Amino acid sequence: MIDWGKQLKAAFGASFLWLVCLIYFTQGFRSFVWTAVSYQLKDRLKLSPSASQFVSSVAFFPWSIKPLYGILSDCIPIKGRRRIPYLVIATVLSLVPWIFLGLNATLRNSRWHLTIFLMVQNLGSAMADVIVDAMIAEAVRLERTSFSGDLQSISWLAMALGGICGSLLGGLALTNLQIDTVFLLFSILPAIQLLSCGFVKENSVGSKVSPEFTNPRKSHKVNGNSSILDDNLVAKKSNIRTSRRKKSTAKNKRAAIVPHKSQIPEKADFLAVQWFHSMKAATYSLCHAFEQPIILRPMTWFFLAHVTVPNLSTVMFYYQTEFLNLEASFLGTVRVVGWLGLMLGTFIYNKYFKKMKLRRILALAHISLSFLSLLDIVLVSRVNVAFGISDRIMVLCGSALTDAVNQLKFMPFLILSGQLCPPGIEGTLFALFMSINNLGSTLGSFVSAGLASILNLSSGSFDNLILGIAVQVLCTFIPITFLFLVPKEATGIST
């Protein structure tokens, strides 16, 4: 039996594998610190649910421009390297905000300062996500390995493990520690990630330069005058004295080796122009591919599916902590159950839905989400208490089932994105797809914040919460009317 773990280490190197797993684990473990952020917004800053959701939406905006990070790293190498320097920058951006927020109470207790630092932190996390995906793709392509699927599985497993650990430990930490201590504890992971970047080697790409800078046997400007070095021409002039020929050759060699000072800015200008054209070409290819109807239409559906359905999760968080008096440790357990539900959804999809048409899968997912939202109505109306069902059971079951169905909805997005990506720009275009999905979620959060504000849903005021959930249930059916945008014959099997 093949030990694919050892094979992976041999193919990519233990340091590379460690860095990949660490980054994905950290991405999942972010639930540890973001639980603390939710309580900071609610308890310390005393924000309403709509204001809290607005802050979160703005903070997560950097996830909506992920292709920009990919294009920058692809087209503008730093000291000849495209990945590790950008990963170092991303890690620093992920690390510094938590240290400042943990040490400075003024920044932590200011709404706008907190928003800015959270946005910078998400910028670093999103950039690291893009870079590590590109590193995996390059490693698989260069090594020509048959273990690429296993590497992706390890990555997702690391993120799931991080999510479970972060959710479980995050609730326990908030029960026993101050929020500033939680911020500082989380900064340990980005610090280890920054240190690990130094152990991963990356080959220099070697910038392509104009021939006039790379071939000393061609035309060179010497003191402003053009002098051509041609050995054949020198050999033909046999009537010149030997000493003169040696002097001339030595002088010309020195001129070829030591470039004129004006060549340095010329070379820099050339590289800047080259980078500009590379970025322009990458952007054009991306836009040209995306404007094709077969790509634009289904991505429009996934975008609308987020924007048209309000998400009152922030309001429900306030309701659960203030009205139901659920403690942080229990809500951490709820998030763990949510991660298990996500894994369950992946298993169910691979087992029963792979051969089903995507339109049918998405329709069933939205119908199921509408019925699961009714569980929140049962919880808020206290009908469950009349039947002897505890609030904790309702919250746990609702979280697990909702995350499982959302995963059933997300899997077709991944499959369809893989099918639609044309060769050559798969990574950047897939990042664009994910950004559209994230942008839809962000705009949907703004819509949700607006709905909460209109219904006057605030801390301690949940009289209209049932009406808000009813609006959410009705809006869940809106994306079903746009399913004609999804290819009719597309199924859940990647081709």
C-alpha cells in the first residue's frame, strides 16, 4: 500500500507541506478570534445588530477582490520571486492588526479603528489564500505528481480541523479570558506562519529583459556614442597594428562589461512597462473570458442568490445571547456542529447528488433553506417550549442542517466553476468566481443590515424578528426564478 503522505513530502518538501497545512488550518481557526470580535461589537461597543453587520460586511470586503492579488503576484515579481514575498506581506498584514488590537484598548474600543484593522487583517488573509492556492497549483504542475487530489484533500482537511478547533476553543476562551487576550493568542498562528515562510525555497523567475541589456555582443551606448562590437569585423582589419588592436579590444570589453549609468533607469523603465503590459494582458484575458454568456450567466445567478436573500444571522446571534442567554462556550459548540454539518453536506453530495442536474440541486437547496428558516420562527415564537423541546436542541439542529444544505448549494458552485474555467487562466478566473460569491455575500449583508434597521431590530428589541425571518423565507424562493441562467444540462460531476 502506497504511503501517499511520504510521497507528498518527497514531492513537495516537508516545509512546503507544513506551510500549506498551516495556512489552511489558520484560515479555519479564524473562528476562534471572530467569535471574540462578535462579542466585542455587541458588548463593548454596544452596536445594534444592523450596525454590527455593517462593520462585518465592510471588514470582509477584501475577500471580494481576490483576483487583484493573483494578478499582482503573477505579473510583478519581487526580487525575482512571485509567491513567498507576497505571502510574507500577507502574513504581516494578518499578524499586525491582532497585536495592535490586543495591546491598545483605544483602537479596540473605537468602531472605525476596529473596522479598519479588521479590514487590513482580512486583506492579509485573502491574499494569503490566493497565494497558497497558486503555490499548490504550481507545485502540482512542476512536479507532475499524481497526488494533487490528495494535496487538495489535506488542505481542506486542515481547514476543517482548524474550524472545529477554533470554534470549540473560541467559546471556551471567551468564558475564561478577556477579549484582548484572545486577540493576542490568535496572533501566535500568523507569527508561526511568518517564520515558516523563511524555510520554503522558491526559484527565481528571472525577469525577461530587452536584448540590449542581455547580450553584450550587440549594440551598446558608450558615453553617448554607438559602438558595435563585432569580432569578425576586427579580424578583417589585419592592417592595424597588433598593439592598437589589443588596446581597442580591451577598451571595448570594458565598455561592454560596465554599462553606462543611463542604462539603469532605462532597464527599470523597461521592467515597469513589461509589468504594466503583463497586468493589462491578464486583466483583458480575464474580462474577455468572463463576458462570455456561458460564464457570465451562471455566475450572475450565484451572485443574485446571495444578494436577494437577507441573512439575519447577526440578529439571531444577539437574540441567542441576550434573550435565550446562551453562553459563549455553547455557541462555540454550535459552530463545531456547523462544521460537522458542512462535512455531512459534502458526503451527501458526493454520495447522492453528483449525477443530478445542477438546476434541480440548487432548487432543492433553496426550498430546504426556506423550510429550515421556519425553525427560527418556531424558536422565536417559543413554540418549541410548548412541545418540550429545549432551545439548545433547536439551535444545534438548525445550525447542523443549515450548514449541510448550504454546502450542498456551494458544491455545484465549485463544480460549475471548474467546468467553466478556460485553460491558461484557471487560477485567476476561479479566484474571480470566488470573489463574485464573496461580493454577493457582502452586499447581501448590507441588505440584511438595512432590513434589520427598517424593522427596528436592536439589542433587547426583537418584537419584529418573526416578521424579518418571514421576509427571509419568502426571499429564499427568489433565486429559483432565475435558475434559467444555469446551464440546463450541467450536472454535479466535474468534466
